[in-house]
Amino acid sequence: MPARWFAIVALLWAAPLMAMLPSVDPAPQTQATPATPGQTIADTQDEGADTRIAERMRGIFSELPAFRNVEVAVRQGVVTLTGTVPQAADVDRAQAIAERVTGVVTVENALERDISVDAGLGGVAGLQDRLDDFLALLPLIGVAFLVALAIAVLGYLIAGLTGLWHRLAPNSFLAELIASAIRFVFVVGGVVIALDMVGAGALMGAVLGGAGVIGIALGFAMRDTIENYVASLMLSLRQPFRANDWVLIDALEGRVIRLTSRATILMTLDGNHLRIPNAQVFKAVITNFTRNPQRRFQFDLGVDADDDAVAARHLGRETLAAMDFVLAEPPPEARIVEVGDSNVVIRFLAWIDQERTDWWKAQSRAIPAVKQALEDAGFGLPEPIYRLRFDPRSASVPFENIADAARGRDEPTARTRATPTSRSEEDLRPANEIAEMVDQERREGGEGREKDLLDHSRPVE
């Protein structure tokens, strides 16, 4: 018999037996109950618990002015809050208080902010309270103000000891800076102590923090001004020049009138006022022509390439040495510096005393004297020679005709040398017109009478 037929017969035979057996329910499936966060809720409630919770909350809210209009209802541990509160933040505050009471299951918060006109006018009462507090604080504020004033006055008294600060500081500018710093420190210290006395520590921190931020912003915005102020301080300490010194600051030349807290004032050799910011002066290369009374002048002359350059050099040096305004020590010099296209360049150098001889006048007299001596000795001082080449095919005018026309003219007369005038009476003393203008300017004060930081009692750097 096939196997499938055997299986069918077995099932038919077992079916009545299975129908006679009692029915059995399937095993129940277990489900995980999620843990409830917070406090576990009891399955029973004590009698009178809702009443106790409501009374407790009403007692708490009655002590807080903001919750006097709050109504509390409790049923099965569920608290319902109704009514109005003056501020929006009081809504969350009331719920937080209710949740802290023992036995509360949850809170239904139905509070609203009171936006009626009467409630708005209720803020006036708060202002009245603050005004009352302020009036009560007035005696302490007065005492704090007197303390701050006393500290500030003490600072001004200490800063007013100008004689002491002038003796300690190297110059008046630094002495004034020290006095200003003392006044500032004492005033700020008095304000800080006064704010601490009235309990305004938060305000004090805000003021100091704001002052720091403002100071940083001003530092960036006034960087050039601060740099110029610091440069003025450093120049007043270093004293790089004196009044009426003839100086060259980078490419700016003139005599010093005064050094102020903002700029160095010069009088140019044309008689004009020149103001240079001290920051630029502090970083500049300064040449002082007045510090050393001995000053050297120099000039170049070129002799013919066929002449004896060494002999010309000795002759020019002897000519300089023979001049009464040229110093014997250091002696004058002559140096062959260059061989040009048609000459040999000789550089002549000599020293003068600027206190007795004007530098420009000395150079103006020495150049023609050496030139005259060389020419008298037969040395040629050739001019530059240029060779021009012309193409006859491109010339518009025949050069032969020009040459023929030139032959018909009279021959030029020999060049005559003008007889030099006597130089014995020539005044070589220094020209002091600019120096006299500077002295007059300093006597009159000039330009708003700015304080001069130049100190003649201190050595020049």
C-alpha cells in the first residue's frame, strides 16, 4: 500500500480520539511593563489626602504675593491650578512648587498671565516698594559717596605734589603723566569701594567689564594716537636734539623750534613751519648738523685726461689749505674718485668751524678758488664731449652751405676772463636769520603755546 494512503488512514483513526480529549488553553504570553519614571503611584490613597494636599498648597501660595489669585483643586492626587499670575514666569514657578508637595501624582496647570489694566497698574506698587528701598538705602549711599569723594580728593592731593614728581621724573611730561595716573587710580578705587559698600557688586563687575571692552575697542581705533603719545614720551626721555638745532629727519630739514606732546615743530630753511608727528620722528633717521661744530664740505672737479691728475690733486689741496676759514686739523683732502669719458674726477674735501664760518658760504668760495688755481696752472677742465653722426641722405639742409656761411662771419673774439673781485672783505660768518626766527618764535610761545618737552638740563642722546 502506498505510504500516503497509510498516512490518511492513520489520521482518520486518530481524529475521534483527539475529539474525546479535553481542550487545553495555550500558555499565556508575558509583556514587559515599562518602568514609570519618577515616583511610584500607590494603588490606594489615604482618606483625606486630597484635602491635606490642597490645604498645604493654599497655605504656600498665600505667602507668595504673585500666587494670591491661584485656585487649587485636588482629586485622587491630581492637582489642578487655575487663576491668574502677574508674570509669565510665575506659571512655571507655581507648577514647580505644586510638584514638590508629597502625594501629588501630576499637575494640570491652567494658570494664565493677568494682562488686565488693573494688573498692569499693580506694577506701580512694585515701583513704590523699590522707591521705598532706595530711600532706605540713601544714608548708606551718602556714606559711600563721601568715602569715594575722600579717596578721590586724597588722590588729587597726592598728584598735586608737583615738586616731588618733577624731582623723581626726568622731565615735566613724565611728571604730569605720573600725576594723571595717580588721580585715575584713586578715582577708580573710590568708585569701586563705594559700589561695594552699597552692595552693587554686579553693577561694579558690569562696569569694569564694559570698561575693559571699551578700552580694547578704543585701543584699536586710536592706535595711531596712542603710538604718537608713546613716541612723545620716549622722545622726551631721549632728548635727541636741542632747540634751534639744524636737523635732517629723513628727508625733512630745518631748525628745531620745540618738541610737544604731539609733534616736533621745525622751521625750514625757507622760513616755513613744519610739523612732524612724533611717531614718525621716533622711527626716523635723524641727522643733527649742529651737535658737532666741525663740519666737512666737498665738491668734485674734473681735469683733462691728458693732464697730471696727481699734480692737480696736490694743487687743489694746497689751495684749500691756504684759505683762512679751512681748518688745519683735520687737514683738507683731495681724492681721485673716477675716470670719466673725457676727464679725471677729483673730489676735494675740507673742514670748517660752523660757529665761525657758514657752511654754504665756505663751499661757495672754495669751489671757484680751486677751479681758478687749476686753470691758472694750465690744467684743462673739459666739458663733456659728444660725437654726432649725420646721414647726408636724410639731412634737410646741406651742412656744407652752413659751413660756408660760417666762414664769412667774423672770427669770434678771444674769451676774456673777468677780473675776480677782492674776497678779503667777503663775510663768511654763519647766516643766522633762521636761528634768530626760531629764538623769537620760542620767546613768543607760538602755536597755541604748546608745552615744550625739550630739556636743556639733560644730555642729548
